[in-house]
Amino acid sequence: MPSTTSKNVLLVHAHPEPTSATRHLVQVAIHTMEAQGHTVTQSDLYGIGWKAVFDQDDFLIRANPERLAFIDESGHAYATGSQTPDVEREQAKLAAADAVILLFPLWWFGMPAIMKGWIDRVWAFGLAYGYQGAGNTYRYGEGGLAGKRAMLAVTVGGPAIDYGPRGINGPLEQLLFPITHGSLFFPGMQVLPTFAVYDAVRIDAGRMALIESDWQTRLQDLFDSAPIAFRTQNGGDYPDRHVLADDVVPGVFGLDAHIKA
Ligand SMILES: Cc1cc2nc3c(=O)[nH]c(=O)nc-3n(C[C@H](O)[C@H](O)[C@H](O)COP(=O)(O)O)c2cc1C
């Protein structure tokens, strides 16, 4: 049964071409979420001319004019209200969002630079990391973005078989782990399984109708479906907050160990 409470959904998308598969997913998401009674806000990164590069221009009043230490300057700008207006606008949208959906084409097994730059710049120290001035005390399941849901919607040029469990590219969800786990779960968001459209360079009308239907179903379940079962830092699996306890999935290493079976 889909959630009936009205929520705020932020769509962050990175494709300049209105007829692209990515932008098609954006349009379907707008219609589907609005039809559910939700409020949709967009960050059309190409459309707003988002500055992708995190650099000295991000810090209007430097804590240390002599040496550019990004973490220190990010924390200072966030704490003192001296971030750039574009970053403040995006953080305000983020704060108002109950769910954030990142929609992008897979470029070199990751997100386009403009979207990486959105994360780099908007995920300020004090908000997405270094939460409450407590170092890494709150991360992986807790932090400044806790209580929000997140999902990736990715168009992929290659076929699904290349991204299967033994596919030559590696499983898509593992390739995207730095985003789902590292960028979204780290500051506390609950991350849903990725919605992927494979063979996205060639989509005829018949297949597009099926994709739309699958996407609508995923969107209708946005606030109800189970997130990826990433292990929380403070839930007991990492007694020293760094390494999994010996008795947690012994013999399992790498990324899989951080997801409950
Ligand atoms: C710079 C660039 C890098 C790409 N890297 C990948 C990749 O790593 N894996 C893949 O399957 N397809 C890759 N592709 C193909 C895109 O994923 C594909 O063109 C896109 O998903 C099509 O959807 P769109 O209509 O939304 O652009 C790449 C395309 C470009 C332009």
C-alpha cells in the first residue's frame, strides 16, 4: 500500500538534452510523484549552470587565507553562513526534502562531473560529515541527512548482462557503492536499490512503455519499500567504529560485508 502522506521530493538531474533517456525518467518522476500528491522540486544541474568544480571561489570569507584546506574552509563557511548562494539554495532544497532522487547517465561507471560537483560542494562539513562537531561519531546511518530517503535512477549504455553478478563490468550496485554507501548513507540517508535502465542508447517505444511502468512502480513505493540494508556504524557491527567485528559475516570481505544479507 503506497504512502498517502504528502511529501517533498527533490529530483537532482544531470543531462542537458531534453529528449535523453535520463530526462525522460525525470518527466515520469515529476508526473508520478505529483499524481501521488507529493511536492516535487528540481535541481536541473545543466539548466542552472551548476558550477561543478569545488575550488577557492566556494569560500567567500576565508578562515585561513594562506592555505586552502577544504574541510576547514567548508566547516567555517557552513558555520558562519558564508557559503555561496548557490550552495545555500541547494542545501535549503535538501533540508526540505523527504526524499532525494539523483538521475543521471552512467559516465565512466559513475556520475557526470557536474553531479559529483553538486555532492562535493553541497555536502558541507558540519552537515554531511563532521556532523555536530563530533568527527566521525555520526556517520553511516546517522548524521545531518538522517530521516531522508534517497535513490539513484541511472541510464546505462551497456546491456544488463555486462552488469550481472559475473558480468565483465562488475555488478552495477557495487560500481555505485561509493555513491549509495559513501555519499548518501554516510550522512544518514536511507538508500533504496538503484533503478537502472540498460541499453539506454537504443530504446524503442515499446520498451520505453515498459520502463515507464517499472519506474512508476518504484516511485509509488518510494516511501514504503525497504532500503538497502547497509550496516550502521553505531548499530554494534563495528565495535571500534572502523572495522567489522570478527563474528559478523566471518570470511566475507569487501563491499558485500557492509550489507546485511
Ligand atoms: C562520457 C561517457 C561515458 C560513458 N560511460 C559509460 C559507462 O561507463 N558504462 C556504460 O554502460 N555506458 C557508458 N556511456 C553510455 C551512456 O551511459 C549512455 O549514453 C546513456 O546512458 C544514454 O542515456 P541518455 O539518453 O540519458 O544519455 C557513456 C557515455 C558517455 C558520453
